[in-house]
Amino acid sequence: MQTKSRNCICQDTQRHFLRRAFDSLELEDAQRELLISSFRETRFSIHIMLRRNGGDILRTFQGYRVQHNHARGPFKGGLRYHPEINQGEIRALAQLMTWKTALIDIPFGGAKGGIAIDPAELDSWELEVLTKRFAQKMEPLLGVHQDIPAPDMGTNAQVMAWILEEYSKTHGYTPGIVTGKPVELSGSQGREEATGYGVACITRKVVSGMPLPIKDVRVVIQGFGNVGSHTARGLSKMGARIIALSDLKGAVYSEAGIDVEAAVSHVAQTGWLQGLDATEQLSNDELLELPCDILIPAALEAVINCDNAGSIKAKVIVEAANMPTTHQADTQLRERGVMIVPDILANAGGVLTSYYEWVQNLQEFPWEYESVMRRLEQRMLRVYGEVSHYADENQIDMRTAAYEIAIGRVSRAIQLRGF
Ligand code: GLU
């Protein structure tokens, strides 16, 4: 699928899911307008000199920060470094954050940002300079009670540390300005693995409703970055059988189950899953179509689409990535009785733990690892229960249920505050 069309597909998908929930809630046009429009969309040109082939060249990169809604609290959402991002995609992802923070009921709104760049093109020094310039440009938008970025695809705790440093130059040491920071710089214990661990907890809950013990449930995970690898580690510790994993180069498969810790060490040594002992090589497309009980897309958007929805054999899809299923695929799969645990529920463990990190920063009082993980698991399961209950009561799918709960909360906050 072409990238340009992937971005359009994401926006279409988001619009479609929202319309479904708006119609079901019978919202008027004015209410829809208030819920959809972005509070502010900012685009920056970021210039940097790069030394290439013995000479200096000036490169200009596009940076974005879309602040969608802050009716329930400060804007919150990650920064993505990826060559193919654009304003439309960031806008759709910012909206998704508004629904996600409302669904898990944390006092934040939604935002998203990033730079259109392949971070692998730059060395660490260049990345630091670029990030600090981006932070300078974003500075008027940010604030501990205004807008709090976090990591997303292509960024990590180190990138957050550079933003913290840049912001602190003019505001004094302000750890609460970003979440997903290194623990040594007031980051939270458990934030690194939080999204994947949350996905694992939700998956175990789904499995508890199946007539199979967890060790016999066949799980396939697409993507082995931060979210995919921690989902796999969490699930394998819970006793699940992970039969296939993949990264950008392709997939590895073993019907008997993959040793996930061996996969983590193999990737640490070689950079890729390819060549992992006791596994067969498959393509990413083949992985998605494997017969399995649970499929967990944990990479890019729109990977489950019209081209492959008909061939997907999983009984349940747990969306660890943001927007991995297009709306057409979603309709097809639901009609076939496939259960889909939507992204705004399944991967909310990341931003939930960002909230815990922010609270620890405001209180200047760090929590123990066990305390963070226990609260993470409890809240994820509670929200899963609320969404399932709402879906059953109203005879609707889990995605529409999750959107309806979230939209109801944002709508009420707008109404209470007046606009
Ligand atoms: N990037 C993550 C997400 O999409 C986390 C955002 C955050 O912690 O603010 O949910």
C-alpha cells in the first residue's frame, strides 16, 4: 500500500469510526463540529547543517504539533519521527489521543506531533541538535499544565531527555514537561514497558473468556519495536504461546512457540529477528494471514486493510498499534464475527503510565515499580470491563462502545466549561 494513500486511509478511517459513534449517540452537527476540530495546528521548519561527504549541507525538516482538544486537561500525546508523516496523519493521531485519555479517564486532552525524518539518517549528535531546535520551536506551546509530549514511533526516552534539557534552560528543571523520560531524570519506573504490558494484560483478559488455557492459545504479533517486544515478553511470562513475530525485514514462525527472551537477545546482537534459532522464515503478509487465535498488530497503521481482511484467520485482534485496521477491514471482520479490541483501549497503558509519571513529577515523589505496574494493570482491566459491559448492553462492537464512552466524557467537559 502506498504511503500517501496510507495517510489518507487513516484519516478516512478515523472519520468513519467517529461518524459511527456520533450517529449512534445522535449528536447534532454543532456538537460534532466542536468535538472534531483541532484547537491548534502548528507546523515548523527546522533547519540543520549536516556534514556529508566532506562538505556541509543545509537540510530543512518539517515539524508538527497538533493540539486537538483540552476540555478535560492539558494536551497530551507523543512525538513521532518518521519520514512519511504529514499534518493530516498527525491530526488524526491527535484526535485519537483525545479519545484515548478520555476513555481511560485521565485528566488530559489529546495532541500529537513529530518530525518528517528517518531518524536512522542522523547520528546521535545531529539528532540531539535537531530535537533541541524542535523543542525551541515548540516551547511556547508546551507547559506542565498546557501540553506534555511523550515518545512515539521513532522517538524514545533519550529524545525526551533532550526536550527536558532544552525546556529547562528557560524554565528551570521541569521534569513534568515530558513523560517517557529516562528514570535517572525523574522518569517513571515501568514506563518503557507500559504499553506492551498493558496490551498483554488485556489479551490475557480476553483469553480468560476462551475455552482454552493460555498455553494453548496461539498468538501472532506483528512488530517487534518497543510495543511489540514488551507485549511478547509480557504474554510469554503469562504462559502464552507466541507462534510468530515480525520486524521490518520479515517474520519468524514456530508452531511449538517462540522463545521470546531468545528473540530479544538475538535482536540485540544482530539487529533483526531473521535467523532466530528454531524458527522458519515468513513474510510480513504471510504472518498476518496465519491461522491463530489472537493477532496483535503492533507496528504501523492500516496494515489490516481491504487487501488482506478476507484472509485473516484470527478470532480476536488486539490493536497494540494506533489505527492498524482500516474501517472497511473493520466492517468485514466484524461481519465475520472477529472480535476487535480497539487501539484506544488496548494500547492505552502507555499514556496511562505517562499520567502516573506526570503525577510523580508534580508530587516530586517517585513510586516503586510494583506500585506503577499494579495500578496500570488494575486500571486497564477496569476500563476493559466498562467497555465490554457497555458494548453488551447496547449490542454494539467494542470500538463503537469505547468511542461512545470517550466522546460522552469529552462532550460533557466541553458543555460544563462552555466554549
Ligand atoms: N505515544 C503513545 C500513544 O500513542 C503515548 C503518548 C503519551 O504517553 O503521551 O499513546
